[in-house]
Amino acid sequence: MKLQVSHSPHVRDKATTQSIMLDVIIALLPATFAGWYFFGIRAVFITLVSIASCVIFEYICRRIMKRNNTIYDLSAVVTGLLLAMNLPVSIPIYMVVIGAAFAIVVVKQMFGGIGNNFVNPAIAARIFLVIAFPKAMTSWVVRTGAWYSLKSVDAVSSATPLTQAQAPDAPSLWTLFIGDKAGCIGEVCILALLIGALYLMFRHVIRPWIPVAYIGTFFVLVFFFGHTNVFHFTGSLLTSSGWADLFHESLYMLLSGGLVLGAFFMATDYVTSPLTTKGKLLFGMGCGILTFLIRYYGNMAEGVSFSIILMNILTPHIDDWTMGKPFGEVKENG
């Protein structure tokens, strides 16, 4: 038998960048359609503008930089779709275009294009918009009762569930789960997001390590440290009803905001997340800890985007800490 030695990689797979991005788009469709249903025709327009802007900016950038055209790999479409899902429906259209330009031109193409960006472009664009236009990015509306219409923002303005946890009129857990609440276009319907996440895992596009570590860490921290009344210091533990209240409030915080969207669709980004299983677990735990700290001790209700982007920056170091040593490594003298 003849032994043939060839250079790496030795594992062959039919998956391409385009096929992976197509799977991500398919997985995002349930949450996208849910957002359109709850927020109306303007949500459809914002989504289309965001996607079109990202594709156009990528095409122009590649032409100016004299690089090969990459709009057909669908990565710009995914960035535009994720950006739209992270925006409130009341945001002015020109801000959507600015966000798309920042995501594609500054975060992605200026660092060399897909595979070279050190942070997730959609998350970076959302943070940029939050800092540049804080009022527009924190103005929320609720559904109007018809998918094709949207009342004036002043008429339907509302607080997000994150700021309503202790309020008497706070939405129920079921309401949070199905998405009939205020929030960004793509983050409100947890059911739709979970359907998309299951599709990605079924297609082996993502593994559960980062989402499980992220969501699990956050839930544990909220349950034990997110309340001032975890233990009544009277010599006894909480009653059974007290523990039930803690569980309810912890689950409430888990289903509020963009945590589920971030955990499954942005923290799992191939380019900006660790390579090893141990690294993915550390990455997810770090995201959970930072999200908890920002939500409870920061000056903003939502901390998912900031948590993920901070862990994106640490990803190269996490890979260094968790990467195994290659076989046949030569020991240094001395």
C-alpha cells in the first residue's frame, strides 16, 4: 500500500461560506417574520433597507479596494439581517443606512473582509448606533394589532420588559415567549428564535456550547445574586413560594431583551468566537457574567451587545489558553 502525505487540511466538507450563510438566513426567518407581524410594514422596510445597504456598501468597498466581489457569499445579507433585528422599529431610516455602512466598511472591509474582522459587524454597528443616537435606539413601540400598519410612535411608545420586571403591568412569561412586547424587531419572539436555533444545530452550523454556557451562567447569576432577598437572614431559607418567585423573576430576565438572539445567532459567529470546546464554554460564561454585571450594575438595561463584543476581543487569548499542543512539537533547549 502506498502512503501519500499531503498538506492540511485533511478533513473535507461540502459546506461553503455561501451554504453556511444561507442556513443562517433560513434560521433567522422565523424571528424576522415574527418581528414583521408584531411591528408592521415599517419593520419590513427597515429589514430590506438594512440588507440592501450592507450589500451595496460591500460591493462598493470591494470595487474601491480592487478586491474580488464577495456579495455572493451572502455574508453581507446576514449582517444586514442581524443588524435589522437589533434595531427598534421607530428608528429613522437614515440611521439604518449609517449603521450598515459602519458594519460593512469600518468593521468588516477595513480589516480585510470576511474572516478577518475581530468583532461581529452587526453587534459593532448596534453599539455604534446606541452611542451615536441613544434616543432613537432606546425608543420602543408595541404592536398595533395589524401587521400592515403602525401607529405614530408617540401613540404606542412603551418600556421594554427589562425595565418593567417589578411593575404591576409587567408582561407575563408567555407574552415574553411569543413576542407580543416592546423591543427590537428580531429579539421579541423567543419561540421563533429557538426554532431557528434548533435548525442551525440540526444542520451542524453551530454547536450548543456557547449558548448553553451563556444562558446557563446568566440564569444562575440572576437567580442567586440578582436579588436582594435571595436569603432572608432570619435563620431559615426562603419558603417554597419564595424560591418560586426567584425562579419566575430569573426566567423573566432571561426571556427579556436580546439575550436569546445574541446567544444563538451572534455569540456563535465563527470568526469572532473560540475554536475549542473549552474555549467556547469560557466564552459563553464570560458573556453571561458580563451581561449580568451590565444589566444589574451598569447604567443601561441591556448588556448583550457589549458583553459579546468584549468577549470577541478576548477570543484570540482564549484560543491561546485552550488550544492543545500539536503532536511532534520540538522542545526548546534550556
